Amino acid sequence: MSELVLVIEDDEDIREIVCELLDVRGYDVVAARSARLGMSILEAGLRPALILLDLRMAGFNGVDFRRAQLANPALRRIPVVVMTADAELLAAHPDLAWDGVLKKPLVAETVITCVADAVRRST
């Protein structure tokens, strides 16, 4: 059985590349184009082994998503690896306890290694 990964990324090109990369490596992947949609998917009952989350998005962003996730007892244990090029925004929120950080621009092998490590730690 392959592990399920939820990819929340507003950039369509990045979202498609990450999803394809994970799919080829045997992960089941669900994609959301916004943090709000990602939260709706979780609230509907999806329980992925890992969430890959873009930090900077318009409106309800990655920080808002993580706060809402941590506030929800049914969702708070799902690990989140943040994807960002914004070191300042990341550093401004140490309280959010990310399970990993992928710096943009993303590197394929780094993504795979980070996802595999995070999934392994969560199971």
C-alpha cells in the first residue's frame, strides 16, 4: 500500500511537477490549488500520511492553514513539510513546528528524500 500525500500549492506548474514526481515514486497524491481547498479536503475526511504545503499564498496562506490544522484535534498529528523561498516568513513562525522545510526552487531528489523521511517518521 502506498502512502497518501496532500500537495497544497497555488502555482500550477510547481503543483503538477511535485505531484508527478511523487506519483512516479509510488505515492498516492491529492492536490489542492489553495490552502483553503486543502483544509476543506482534510475536513471532509482525507487523512494523508503527509502534507506538502506552500507557505506563501494569497488570502488563507500556509501559516493560516497550519494554525487551523494545529487547532483541530483530528488534524494536528498529520505532519506538514513546508515549501518556500521566503526564509523571513518561515523564521517569523517558529511556533508552527514544521515537520520539514523544502527551500524553493525545489530539487527533485531533495523533495523525494524529505517526503520519504517525513512519511517514515509519521508511520
